[in-house]
Amino acid sequence: MGLNSFGILYRFSSWGESHGKAIGVVLDGVPAGIHLSLEMIQNLLHRRRPGLSVYTSSRKESDEFELLSGLVDGITTGAPLSFLVKNEDVKSNAYQEFLGVYRPGHADYAWDKKYGIWDPHGGGRASARETVARVIAGAVAMQILPPSVVISARVVQVGEYQDPDEIQEAILKAKQRGDSLGGLVEVVATGVPTGLGEPVYEKLDARIAYAMMSIPAAKCVEIGSGRNCVSMQGSQHNDEMDDNGFLSNHAGGILGGVSTGQPLVVRVSFKPTASIFLPQKTVDNRGNPVCLKLKGRHDPCVAYRAPVIVESMLAVVLADFFLIARTRRL
Amino acid sequence: MGLNSFGILYRFSSWGESHGKAIGVVLDGVPAGIHLSLEMIQNLLHRRRPGLSVYTSSRKESDEFELLSGLVDGITTGAPLSFLVKNEDVKSNAYQEFLGVYRPGHADYAWDKKYGIWDPHGGGRASARETVARVIAGAVAMQILPPSVVISARVVQVGEYQDPDEIQEAILKAKQRGDSLGGLVEVVATGVPTGLGEPVYEKLDARIAYAMMSIPAAKCVEIGSGRNCVSMQGSQHNDEMDDNGFLSNHAGGILGGVSTGQPLVVRVSFKPTASIFLPQKTVDNRGNPVCLKLKGRHDPCVAYRAPVIVESMLAVVLADFFLIARTRRL
Amino acid sequence: MGLNSFGILYRFSSWGESHGKAIGVVLDGVPAGIHLSLEMIQNLLHRRRPGLSVYTSSRKESDEFELLSGLVDGITTGAPLSFLVKNEDVKSNAYQEFLGVYRPGHADYAWDKKYGIWDPHGGGRASARETVARVIAGAVAMQILPPSVVISARVVQVGEYQDPDEIQEAILKAKQRGDSLGGLVEVVATGVPTGLGEPVYEKLDARIAYAMMSIPAAKCVEIGSGRNCVSMQGSQHNDEMDDNGFLSNHAGGILGGVSTGQPLVVRVSFKPTASIFLPQKTVDNRGNPVCLKLKGRHDPCVAYRAPVIVESMLAVVLADFFLIARTRRL
Amino acid sequence: MGLNSFGILYRFSSWGESHGKAIGVVLDGVPAGIHLSLEMIQNLLHRRRPGLSVYTSSRKESDEFELLSGLVDGITTGAPLSFLVKNEDVKSNAYQEFLGVYRPGHADYAWDKKYGIWDPHGGGRASARETVARVIAGAVAMQILPPSVVISARVVQVGEYQDPDEIQEAILKAKQRGDSLGGLVEVVATGVPTGLGEPVYEKLDARIAYAMMSIPAAKCVEIGSGRNCVSMQGSQHNDEMDDNGFLSNHAGGILGGVSTGQPLVVRVSFKPTASIFLPQKTVDNRGNPVCLKLKGRHDPCVAYRAPVIVESMLAVVLADFFLIARTRRL
């Protein structure tokens, strides 16, 4: 199975902690013969990087990767691609003061109960730093997919706001208060071939939900009409067809778990960043009450950095099903 | 992998079509030594059955199962349990008139494009009849889980309505119009042990999203605060703790992908039943426009039958992680 | 994963006990669009059947199967194929006398220690009756593979004998003595496409060894030169090439875990049937010494019935890799 | 699935080519709380290293590993362990002369046909250098297993010889001739708990065969009596029991796919090293006949370096089943 892997045929496995030496990802099942653009990978990684604007964390990460295997003369050989990204600008001191204290909204409590040991340095394995692996896997997935496929995500709501200027203002204000905000990311994929997804338990929408909900801070995944379908009638929701194709897209590009060729539409809700700088009630690992006031560097709105991760996870799922689809008809 | 299987260690595989001879499910990874209550399985199946009230389809299905393997003297042996449920009251004629016509909102178009062949009788493999397998798997899962775990789902919204009486009235009206309604199901699991879920890609919430979105007609999965987290601030959303435990549960019982021991809270949105009895524009498999007016028997609100399925899928995920958790510390 | 499943993309899952109501197998990942010959399946099952000659057990099994799902008009739809074979001529009485006694050479002791419960009727799940599932899976696999692939197995040695007449005489004599004999089965597959097998851990030879050693009573698996390679020199063993191709086939058709297009050559050694009718020292499940003298019906040489099973397992492995190979180059 | 991974719950994934920057392995499913001995890992790696004696290749590899993740204060956290071993003493020049020529007995031809591209430098991904990953995975597996388990392998035959002195002499002579020799390795594991192995397709012997046959150059895997069972009778082969336990061990410690607690006995035959220094007929990748006379550094007998790899693969399989066994009874 692989607890730290995602995918069936196209499969990535990640390793590494926030404040360790490096994090890495191994990509397995990459078809042979792809002229791999490393530049495209780097570009996506740059989009993920914090410190790009006042809206996000000020941690500096160059996110330069090393590719250690799987290429000959720039072409994939069918062997695994191993990527390594060194950790830089690691300030573990910021975490020293509250060693043993469970930070609200973080994995600390649950993981300590689970494993009986937990790595307090920057969240360890639970850190959003792990999403570097997702982005690399996504960038290669995009190069497995046919060039017709275009995947694009954006923040469509933060707090109550949907207007970009208002969103930015709201984030800045939250940051100044030491607080954080939730946000909603929408991703659309066009040019997706029909026939991707494997009923009945490996449906395209099921695996998209799986992929998206595994992203740190995700709390909701919607396909097409999503949450709004609850208050719709069948006569509204059904996408009628004529000889030009579908007349609407409430399905979000998926029927019966299989892509229809219409644009895929997926929305992911991200909770407000758990790391805030206001005093919070919590306990330590001996059960003693603590008033925690965090220091450090954190994104005031994780959703703001999420679009590239959401795009990447969608690409991973699509590339996987694109390969599998080749085996479903002779 | 197994396209028609779900689960890692506790794993079910289903087979069968709506209008075939039978449908069945094979349960693998069931621990030895469980005194299996078949009555509990039958009770859950009865809850799933259509025809129980005017609010649902009038198809009669007794849903009596046969258990063909895996027990000695009522006790599980560790071998697979094979369940078979015969199909009854199959009226294929209802589908004859529109053979080759893609029903809006159904799998027909996508599956035909995918496989180059599709079974038009009652939806074939895409039929909600397949959920019998999920319920059986769930009923056994509940007997693997510790008795502390209590899982309960209910319909909390249909259309615009949240009041049970108003919901029933709205469904009746929709049925009379030949239309259908969407609905929202909430499931809560209490008594869940801490430590279930396997970061970072087999998180509890990720696999719940996967399981729920694989249910026919699901369009949205929410964990805890869910979709509402978008308009919240970190200082509201974070669940603080004191020496009595958590002071709120926006997390929905999961932090860092691992259960915290708080109640698990999951919501699933179901689209309005695709089979409606109003005229709809569509095409047939040669691309000719058709005005489709369906006949037959269909639930006007699939959400209304969904709670037992949602409970079952949650039980399957929890039982799987309950077993896996035994391997994560020596 | 699936403890009772075999295969990656083309995957079969079996269930059922020797003396239960039925045994069955579910085939997943079968490509859509295959005109399935049920006659071919029945023919293979007939070859597996005991009672065909004096050399094998006298248990009568008609082995008529029912196919319960996955076909429309005789063509595969991509959905799982579910096969059921009812158990007949079950004489559990034969096992009553020695309930609780561990039969030497059987699974009894090990399974009882493992599960704390074991089904003593005819070996339960451990019975060779399970190989019906393998043969059905193999018969469908052969219909997934290109028609060029021809798989043929035969018994090449029993005891010390390699001559067919001597083999038959030796088996008869062993039967008269109440004893049993080991045997060696060789399978050759010609017309296998190049490029099947997935280095470095899903090598073709590795998965063949896995498949073959999972057959009841198998103790040794050899590829090509097999056990004899130990006493060879590289200059003998290496298969040289000229412009007509390979000049020898010590490799057995596999290099670096991948098929070369040469004939696949695999040999499987089967131990003598564990059920013999001579007195044997053993213990019961309370540790008491017992002198066991079995009655019942058993093959005096399991190898004699094994060729069709060996062919089937090879077909399953090849069909699986045939599908996977489609995803390894774009 | 993961083509470059091995194991179910305890699972390792390797990457890297012989003449690339490094090779590595990621270990997933390692239980939390293990005080990991890195020294033990290094010791096993040293045993694998070539250049230790005149009997093996003269390539110098220090095989010092870096551990990049998964530990806090020397204790496993449940997160993946990532190991990296840099490649040193890489002499690609040795391979320049025969670029594009298929070396007899090597993966070259098959992989080129499969992928349409192949890495000629030192065998690329097909190199025995990959076995570093197996040894690391095995060394950690040994620390997951109960301390009662002792695994020990040795070369029991090379060519026709079984006496250690004669074996060494035969290898030296083969080396002087530019030729190579096959060999047989036997591994015995004592102290193995009863109940490991998951019938009926994940049997202990089946997965051992799978693991062993995936080792480069393996051609035969035997369990217990192995190949010799062919010429035995049931009355000889069956291991009788009395109140002191088993009276013999032809089963090799496994009955019905499950460990009995007796010593596990497994033998693996390794073909003679494919790289020999005598002239050989072959073709290049355009089909032209070539007379190949290899240069470079190669083991004259791969079996001589194999014991530590065989031990490692057995440990991996046992650790995996040791974890799984915890889930098979509540």
C-alpha cells in the first residue's frame, strides 16, 4: 500500500520533515520516453514558495530541487525519478519555547496520541513543507497528460470576500491582528479526455476528493454544483444535451465517476491557518493547561498558497487515470 | 489495486448489475474470531431498501442475502466472507423504449465513451443497487470496530428545508411534479479511538472523502466546519483545549489526518435524483437529439435513502484504520 | 491489498471453502469489449477436475460454473465478472473421526495457531478446491492476451520417473500402498510479446515465482536453467545472439525481469500429496499424541492435476503485465 | 501499486542507477518507537560491498549512507525513513566502447525493447547496485522483528563444489579464465513466530519466492525440501509430530502458507555472473552482429555476495507479515 504514497500506476512517495535535512519525492510509474522539462517543475515550485508577498509567510525557501535518477539525456527511462529539496532557513528556536505543548488546530495532539512520539520542530512531517512533493509530482503529471489538458486554479473567496482587492486587504488585516482566514480555491481542467475514472470505487470524483482532502487544512471538496446541489431540483441540475453536446455543467465534468470531456470543476475549502499569534488555551503533553502565544512565520491564509497544490493534485489524479484508461479497452 | 474494491486491510469487492441475476460482495481482511451477527447485517440492509415509504422508489426488493463462505459455527475464520443478494422485481421493459439514449445526469454517456459498450438495463453496474454491497461491508465493519463506536447519520436538509415535516412535504411535491430534490446527510461517529488515520496520504479525512464521494450522486464532502471554514478566522476555528479536553469541534474529530477522539462529523451533499419524469433534451448514441420522458420507479430524493450508506462507508474506513493502527506502534 | 486476491490491474479475488455451499471468484480489471468464450473456461475447468482417471482422487465434481455479472450480449463491459461453482459430493463425515487432529503436511496446525479457529471440513479454505478460482481466472486471462500466446504445461517427472508410462505405473503403485508421490511440472509459453514485466520489484520472473509458489503443495519454482544454473559457467549460461536472434534459452525467456520474446520456461515442483492412508504420528489441538490413519479420497500425486493450474497462473501474470505494459510508454 | 516498491505494510521503494549521482531507498510503514541502530545497517551494508576479497569485483564502494528523515532523537516517528547512498568510483569509460551493444545475459536487450530507451552505463537501473536498497530495507526489517528471529544465509554450492575451500579455488580459477560461476545460497531463519503469512494468495512461501526471484540473477527458489520433493513419497515428506513438536522439517517451516515456528529454510540459485571477459556473440541495437569482449570489474560469482541480500529480503517479508498478523485476530 504505502502510507506516504499517492496514486495507482503513476504514484508518488514523499519523505522528509519540515526542519530535517531535506524533503524528497520519488515518482514511480512514469512512462519512458518523455522529454522532461525541469524548468516547468521549477516554475511550479516557485509558485508554491512562501515569502513571495506580504500575504504569505516570510520563511525563505529557494526550493531548488535536485533530480537524482530516472533520466538519460533528459528523457525518462521508465525508472523512478527521485527529487530532493534541501531545507533552508530553518529556525528551530522558534519552537523551543513551547516544546511539548499541543498547538490548537495542529496535528500535535493527535499524532502524539497515535505514535507516542512527535516531532515538534516546525510540525515535522505534518508541515505544509510536504506539499513541495505534491507540486513536483504534479509538474511531472502535467507532462504525462496530453497537451490538451489545461489545469488552472485560483482563490475565489477568502473570509466573506470574493473580490481580489478585498481579499488582499482582508488578509493583511488578519495578519496585523495576528489572526488568520479561511479560503476557497477553485480549479478547472479543460481538454480532459473522456473516459478517465474507474467505476465503481475508483471513480474520478472519488479520487479527486481523496487527493484534495489529503492536502493540509482542506475541510471540504466539491465537484461541479457541489454543496449547492442540495437546494436544486433534478430538472435544474441534470445537464441536458443536444447535438452540440452538453447545455450546462452542473456535473463538473464527471458522470458515473468518469470524465465526460466537459471542464472539470472542483472546489476545495481551506480552514484558516492554525498558527495564529493570539493567545490560545491549550494543554501540554502532560495534560497541564497552557496559554500559548506562538511566534514564528506563518501564512495568514493557507488558501492563498494552495492553488498550485490543488492544480498539482488534480494533475496527479488525471495522469494516473490517463494511464489506467489505456488498459480498459483492448 | 482492484477497481471494484475499497479498503486497504479490511477490503470489500463488489460485483453485479442492477438487472442481472444477483449482486454480491466479498469481504477480505476480516479478523478471525468474530461472532458475526447476521441479524445486524439484515437490519442495515432493510434500512437501505427502497419502497419503505411514499418518499422513495416503489421497487420491491426483499434484499435477503446469502452468506456463502468464511464462517464456522457463526464465527469468522479469517477467510473471505462472500455475500450474494438476488435481484428481484426486475422490470427491464421500462428501459426498452429508450435503449441507446443517454439519460441526463446518468453515467450512460460517459461510460459509453469509456468502454465502447454500456448496459442500458437499469443503469447496469452504475445503478444505486450496488450500494447493497456497501451496506453489507459496513455492517461487518461495525462488528470489527470496538463497541464504543456509534455511527449515526440523518438527512439534515432537502432543497431549502431542514425541518423533517417540511422535508417530507417537499419530497412529495417534487414526486408529484415528476421532479427530484437534492439533500444533505450528516453522519456523526462517537467513541472513535484516537490515532486512526495514516498521514500523510492515507489521512482519515482523505479516505472519508474518497469513500463518500464514491457513493452515487455525491457532489460534496465536508469534515467538521467544512464549507463554512472559508469565512472563519483562525481564532474562531482552532479548537482550544483545557484539562477537560477540547472546547469545540470545528475540526470534526480529525487533526493532521488522525482521529482525536472527539466526535467525527462528516456531511455529504447528494444531487437531486437524475431520473426525473419531465421531458428532457438529450441525444442517443448516434448523436441524434431526443426528447426523453422517462418512466419507471425512482427515488425523488436519493439523499433520503443515503444515511445508511453513509454510515456504512464511514464504518468501512474506520474499521480499516482500526486494523492498520495496530501495526503503527510495536 | 487483498489477502485473497492476486494481480495488479487484472486481478482475481476468490472465496469459499471445500465443504461450504460454493466457491467463487471475482475478476476485476477485465478490459471491455472481449467476446468471452465460456466454453473455453469450461474446458479448462474440466481439465482440472478430479475423478478423470484412476490416477487422481475419486471425488466427483461437475464443476459447472455460473457467471453472474459483467457481460452484455456475451461481451465484457469492463465490470467485474463473478463466477460461482457449487460444491457437490461433499462427504464431511470422512473428516468427523479426526476432528481436532492436525494432519501432517497440511495447513491445520499452522492455521489453528494463526487464527485460533480452523475449519476441519476437507481443509476448508486451504483445500485444493480453491484452485477452481485460479483456473477460471486463467481462462479469462488467456482471452485478454494476444492470440499469439500459447501456454502449455505437462508433468515431466514423478518420483524418479520421466517416462509417461513409468509415471503412471508409479502413481498406481503409490496409491495401492496408500502413499503419494511428488512431481515436477514444466510450463512453456510461446508467442509472448517482448517487454512484459516491471523492473525492479515487479519483475516477470518474480511475479511468476509468486504466483506459482502460492499454488497448494508447490515447493520450488525455476525459471529457464533454474536450479541447474548453479553448476554452470557464464560462458555456457549466457544466451548469445546473432542476427537471427538468441542462440539458446537458459534465461527461460526473461532478462532483467522483462520478457525477451523467447519461450518462457518455468518449472514447479509439487510435494507428494499430504493426505496419505498410512498411519502417521501427530497431535491434536490439545497437544495429545495421535496415530492418524486417514480415510477419504485424495490424489496420490497432486502434480498430476497441476498443469492446468500452472498454465492458468502463468496466464494471469502475463495478462496483468500485458495490460500494464500499455502504460509504460506513451 | 508501485513498480519500484516491495512490501504491503512495511514497504520499501528504491530509486537510482548504477552510474548516477546516488541511489536511495524510502522505508514506509515503519512502526513508531523503535530505537534504530544505524550501526547495524552499516554493518549489513559492509557485508554487501564488493571489493572485500579477491573473489568479488574490485569496484570500491564505501557505501556510507545518509539518513535524511524519520527519526527524532534516534527513535522512529512512524514517518518514512529516507536513505541515500552516493555513488563513487564510477568508471563509465569502461562502457563507452560497446555503447548500443546488448550484453549477453543482461537486461539490455529486453529493456531496450520495452522502453525504447536504455541506460547503458553500468546497467543503469538494472545494476546489482540496486541491492543496496534491499540491504538497508532488510536491516531495518530486522529491527522491527522480535529479537528471537535470527536470519543467516550462506553459500552452500558453487559450480559442482560444496566445500568452502574448493569453492574459493573454483571462483579464482573462473576469474582467471575470464569466466564466471553459478551458486546456491541457503538461508535459515529461526525464532520465527507462528502465524506469519496470509492465505491464500499472500502466503509466506509465495511472497518469499516473489522476494527472492526479484534479486538480480536468481533463477530458482526452493522452500524446505524444495526441488527434491519431486522424488519423495508422502510418507517421507510429511513432517510428523509428537508432543515435543515436529519430528522433521521438509516443509521448511511453512504449512498452508503460514509459518509453523520451525526454522524457515529457503534456497536461492544464482546464475553465473553475466559479465564475463571471454569473447561473446551478440548484436547491437541496430541488429548488427558484434563480437563482444567486455572489460571492467565484475564479480566472478554473484552468489558469493548474495547471502546478505537474501537475508535482507527474507527479513523484509517477515517484518511485513509480522505487522499484518497483528490485524488478523482482534
